[in-house]
Amino acid sequence: MITEAYSKVQARHLKRNAYLYIRQSTLRQVFENTESTQRQYDLQRRALALGWKLDQIVVIDSDLGQSGASAVDRQGFQRLVTEVSLGRAGIVMGLEVSRLARNSTDWHRLLEICALADTLILDEDGVYDPAHFNDRLLLGLKGTMSEAELHVLRSRLRGGILNKARRGELEMRLPIGFVYDAQRCVRLDPDARIQESVRQLFRAFRRTGSATATVKAFREQGLQFPRRLYRGPRKGEVLWAELEHSRVLWVLHHPRYAGAFCFGRSRQRKHLDGRHVFVRLPPEEWTALIRDAHEGYITWEEFEQNVQRLRDNAHAQGADRERGAPREGPALLQGLAVCALCGERMTVRYHVQGGRRVPDYMCQRRGIERAQPVCQQIHGQALDEAIGKLLVETVTPLTLEVALAVQQELENRSEECERLRRQEVEQARYQSDLARRRYMQVDPDNRLVADSLEAEWNEALRTLAQAQERCEKRRQADRAGLDDQQRAGILALARDFPRLWDDPHTSERERKRMARLLIADVTLLKGDDLNAQVRFNGGATHTLHIPLPKPAWMLRQTPPAVVTAINNLLNEHTDGETAEWLNRQGLTSGEGKRFHRAMVARIRTAYAMPSRYERLRARGLLTLAEIAERLDVGPDTVKVWRRAGLLGAHRYNDKGQCLYEPPGPDAPTKFQHQGKTRGRFASLTANTNPLNA
Ligand SMILES: [Zn+2]
């Protein structure tokens, strides 16, 4: 075995580094399982025995404390793969080497790369050359076995848990208000205050029917709600704090309060990026649900009613509460607005104004949690418009030109640095050449001198390699700069930006994305006006002062000038004529509409202005009946005389009804005379004025 190991290790392997990969899955193992860490470091000695020098051994242990289930977030493993694929590794060492990667895919990838890069693998059992078929087969098997082992282990544990859960015997963390007794049975918490608080919560919900109202009731009565600590030095202690909305929802949704045992209410899923997400499952998919498993605070029926009630409440909140809807909405600053009073992110609600959806930015999270009034509510229309204007003004070719100039400056500077680094490499190369020549020239029999010169040469080579590596790394980092094409693209965008922004075909979503690219956040404070602190990505800030929108009643209010005009016009004109006159002057109502007769009448009533009729009556004009009586003729005669111009009259409405000017003191007789000769009505014209006859 030993000889075989030596035969696999060749000079070309020894020239390269040996990588020792150390891994412990959990933080707990890091603390407790120092034994295995020790074993891993023992491998180092094996490498020394095989001919590597101590300074050639690179230890990669940056994944300590990370689980090995995936390579995605394990930098150490990634680094190992990189080093191997760059041909820098002569050998890779690890304890039970197949566990380098717990996941078969990662492992086979590493094997493949090792085979291509001619890298050996070492574990406690021996040395393997992945380029050899036998060794690769063995290593592959080891990987498969280790994955299978992991699977069996996990399923055995999981199976045990599931079986216990199905029987309802699994001991789980109990929600506040329950404890395990000495026989490990679930009991109501003997602490009377805790029990009473839980009961109080259910009572309050029963009474009010809403979670927010329950929080409010607790706050009004100055009550607190218990919470048990499950970790940390004060584990097991009960904390008392203000009841929060999320806690009410949690309690109401927890079947244990109805005396039911449940398991598997949510499922864990893994994302591509290695994150774990919890998905809530509907009750029919739970692993176990056993009703009346123990004492409860409410009945199962009440539990179901409560859940249904909460669901109805959620529906009642309207369309904008639906998941996803706000993201489609027009609110430009969705997710960017920050409340200046409390520092929370503000949420968006929409209301309809003039047929359009208008956003309101609300700081309501704390309000909901503690059942307190909303912290700030800001009308979004003017704000969004101002932000859009600011963006169009800010993103100009000029500003981007400056930004690009700075970028260029940085790139130039990095070129200077690279020149310096290249000089450093040159220097190191010269030194190593010098050392080599000195070594060559020495008499080989002079062992002492030769040895020390060899060490010197080695040192010089190492310095050279390091300098080269540093130089290469920096160059790659600097190369991340912009090329001409990218720069032209950015400038083109700057020129296009205003056009793109104002283009009606640009969707709200695109506009929001553009805003998000440029703006980090906007801090809002409502005072005499709206103060908006815009923080751009990159650190620049800009303060906007936006006048607050007028309240709705003020928006609809008729402008004072129009009211005055109406008051004056009514002296001489009817409501309809007044409306026409106002329209001719281009005046509009508070809502921006054209005037019409009924509108003038409404405004007149609202401002308690006397009507045209009342004005004319105040001037002493008479109604048709009154003047007919005064003149002692029939109403028809009065109308004929008026048409003939014998009587002064003024229309007081748009139906043509009039009030009549009282005739002079001597007139009645003449009118009477004319009035009695009914047969001669037809001959009366404007030209034959009976008053002058
Ligand atoms: Zn706030």
C-alpha cells in the first residue's frame, strides 16, 4: 500500500501544492467534535511523509460550521474546485474524502476535474489517482455510499418522528398556555395569569371579531401577553409584553388551543440558491391532526369559526390587499418610501380619484401591530409626479458624462497600479534567475553551500509565484471596468431617458424598475408641506418640497372670484344666462367643469345668495297675478301688453317667467281702457303705444 502510494505520487505532483480541506457540518460539531478536526489535521502529516513540504500545504477550512448539503454557499469548497481546475493542486486531502461534498453531483464534478488536472486524492484509507479507472470507480462508489448513508440516516430519523407524530405522541414545543406534566401529558399552564391572558385573547376576539380590535382591547385595558423564551441563557422564562397583531393571528390559527394535536402544518422547500422557504399547507395535507388530544382553551368548532372569520376579514380588505396587486399598480415608490417619523418602510394603498388609481403611501405596520392610528399617510400623486420630474432632470447626458469620467479616471489609476505590479513581478523574476545562476555555478561537492543556495532559489521562486498570482488577480478585478460599447449604451440611455419616461407605451412596471435602478430610497415627512429626501444609488441626495394636495372638499370648492361674478351677474341675468356668461369667459367650477343652470342654482344656494326672483321682488316688481289685479285686466292681456312693450318686465328664470315693473301712477286708467276692448288686442303693436295715445 505504501509503495503503491509512493508510485502514484510523482515529482510533478510534488511541485504543486497540497490542499487540505477541513469541514464540519454544524457549529456544534465545530465545538464538540474536535477529535475529527484533529484527525483531519493528521492528514497533513501524511502529506509531509509523501514528500510535500509544510509550506506547500494549503488548509481550506472556511466552511467550518456550514452544512454540506449543497456547494452553492460553501466558499471553501468552491475555492478548492477553482484551485484544482487551475492546475495548482497536486493532491487534495480530506477525512472520509467522499464527504468533501455531501452531494453526489458536486463530488463527481470534483473527481472529473481532478482527473483532468492530474490531481491526486488522499484520505485515511490511501491515495487515489482519479485518472485511473479503478480509483475513480472506488471514489465514485464512496461518494454514492456516503450520500446513501446520509439518506438512510435522515429517513430513519424522519420516519421515527413521523410515526410518533401520526400517533400523536411526538413531544413538540408547546404554544404559550400549555405545558407537559410529569407524565409528559399536555396540560393547561398552571400559571393562572398565563391561562387567563390566553382566555382573555379568545374572549376579546369573540367580542370584537377582528385581530386588530383584539390588540386594541388589550392595549386599552393595559394588558400584556406572555411569551416563552426557547433559547438563550434565559430559556424557559416567560416574558410579558404588549400583544401584537401577528401574535393574535398566530394564536388564532394554532389548532393546539382547540385541544388538537397537529404536525406538518408547513413544508420546507429548497430554492435554487440554497435558501429554505416554508410553505403553509391546507389542513387536509397535514401529516397529523388529532382532535381532542388534550385540554384546550376553545372548542374545535370555535377554532374553525375563528379561522373563517379571519379569512373573511382579509377578503374584506379589498382588492389592493391581494398579493401581487400592488406590484402591478402605478405607485412609483412602492418599496422605496421610508417613513421619516419611525424609519419603517411605507406600504402602498390605492384609492380611485377621477377614474384613476391613485396611490397613498402609508406607514401602517406599527399601527396594525399595536392597533394604533396610522403613523403617516401621504397622497402619492403629486409625489410620484415630482419624483418623475426629478429623475428626468437628473439623468442627463451631462451627469452620466461626469460619472463615466470618474470611472475612466479610476481605470487609468488601476493601469498605473498594474504597471507597478508588473515591475514587482519582473524584479522577482530577476531575483530567481540570479539565485538559479548562483546555484548552477557552485561546486556540487560543496554540499553546505549548495543546500543553502538551493533554499535561496526556492524562496525566490516562491516570491515570484506569489507576485504573479497577485498581479493576475488584480488585473482580473480591474478588468471589470466598462468597455466603449457599454459606455455608449449608457450615454444613449441618458439621452433616451426623458423620452422613455414620458412615453405612454412605457408600462408602470418599467417606470418603477427605472426608478429602482436610480433611487435607493425616499424618506417622507409630512409637515406644512411634504418633505421628500431622495437618496440616489451611489449616495447623492436631493430634497424635494412638494405642496400637500388640498383636501377633497377644498378641491371641489368654487373659486371665490367665480362666486363674486355669479353674485353680480344675478342682478341682471337668470341662472342659465349666468352659466353661459361664465363659460364664455372660460371659467370653470372647482372640479374643472363647465357651468350649467342647475350648477349656478346650487352655488347660489350654497353661498346663501338671493335668487334673481328675490332680487327683482326686492326691487318692487310684481308677479303676473299682482299686476293683472293692479291693472284690472286678465293675465293674457298683461302678456300681450308686455310683448308690445307697453309694460316693463324682467325674466327671472330660464322658462321665460317674468316679474313686471309696476306701471306709473296715471297708467292704470289707460290700461283699463285698452283692457276693456278685448276685441282690439290684435291691432296693438309696438308702434301704437296706448300710453301715448
Ligand atoms: Zn412611521
